[in-house]
Amino acid sequence: MTAPAASGRPMVRRPMPARTPLSRPLPAAPRVRPPDTAPNATIVEREDVSPTIARLRVRPDDGVPSFRPGQYFALGIAVDGRPLQRPYSTASATSETDALEFLIRLVPHGELTPRLWPLEAGARLRIGRPKGLFTADPSDPRRPLFVATGTGIAPLLAMLESRLESEPDGPPSRGPVVLHGVAHATDLAYLARLQALDHGGRIRYLPAVSRPHDPHNRGWSGATGRLDTLLPAVLADHALDPASTIAFVCGSPGMTHAATAALRAGGLAPDAIRTEAYWVAPTEP
């Protein structure tokens, strides 16, 4: 058996690639920072508006941050070492520097609100940073119409009072109009405050109850019915020109949809209607 003929080219020895030693440690997995559950705010005032709605004033340890009227903050506590929180829109004007105001509705079978409900002034909780796009542009010249049900009045009150502070001498004929609907008259949070602004000619305030025959509403003499059915008369009675009006609507999805349809039928353009849905899931808002 003969050997193969040489090719005439010199043989080149190539180094073997280096191998990673089996003992070399694998890269460490990135550390996941646990959520911060430490309380960073104190309840400084509590008022029971009704059997199911409370008004809380909450003072952040680091002071009230800069925010836009209409934005929300996450409020919560730690349960078994994990954060339990929900978003709540503040009712405070942007000039507030001491504490932030919130409306809390008790959800009997919810996770969070039954734990928040017993808290009194002095109790500690956690508050997040301001978030949300449901805000008012202070440079918008259009006349505002605020439409809310239940605790949805909170962000609209923040917008209203921020506007009134920036326009202390605004003409009454172009003053904001506030339509607030509830099932029970006792749920009309800020009734006295809004009535005072109305009596002073700063705004037009229209509270309404949707269940006039409910025993809880005995003695009620104001407007009755769902807000979408009241809106056509509101637009007409207060000379709200569709071309120079901007509406802010906050409530349940069904309410915001029906109110939007009524406002569109009244002549408001889509970009003149801002909405935010407040709704209650089976266990929590």
C-alpha cells in the first residue's frame, strides 16, 4: 500500500480554541428589586361624607409634589409584605402645599378599601407619584363643563379650583358649570363648597339624584334623573355654545359613554369632550 502523494504545500498547525473551564462561575442573575412598601405619608384629616364615602387628607413625608389637576396617586398599605394599592384622583388644587385630598368609596368585599376604611388621622400609608393624562390645559380659553357621578367629582374639583385660582375675576357668564349626579343625596361630596361658589356667582352648580323615590332621598327637591338625560337642558339653560365649550366627564364607563353621546348630540366636537372612567370591579375599584 503506497502513501498518498504530498501536495507540495507546507503543513500549518492551527491552535485549538480555548475552552471555558468547567469551574468558571455562570453570570449572576440580575437582582430584582422588591417593591417598596414602607409608609411615606400620614392621614392628617378624615371626614365621613356618607356611610360609604370618606374624605381623606394625606400629607406626604417629602411634601406635596408638583402635579396637574386631574391626575391620580396610588394609595395603599402593605399586606403580608406586599404592596396593596389602588389609584385615586386628588381633589386638591395645584396650589396645595400641605396635603392632598382624596375621596374613598368603601367596597365591602374589596381587597383594599375595607383595610383603609378604619384608618383615622395619624395613620400611615404609602402614596405614589402623580400620574394620568385626564388633565385640563390652563391656557384653553373654552368654557368648562364638568360632569361627574359619585367620587368622580374629585378630579373635576381639582380642575375647577385650580382654574378659579388662576382666574379670580372671570366673568360669571363664562363661569364653569358643574353637574354632579349620585344615587343618594348624602353622597354629594363637596355640596356645601360648590353651593357657596354658586351663590357667589363663580360657577353654576347642578346636583342631581338618579333615584328620587329611594327613601334615602326623602326631602330632595333638586334635579332628578341620569345625567345624560339632563345634559340637553343644561346646555340650553346655561347658554353653553358647543363651539366654545369643553366638557370633562368622569364616572362609570356606562355613564361616560351615555354623556358623551348626549354632548355630541348637543353639538360638541369629539376633541371638546374629555372622559375618564371610574368603575368598580367585582372586588375593588
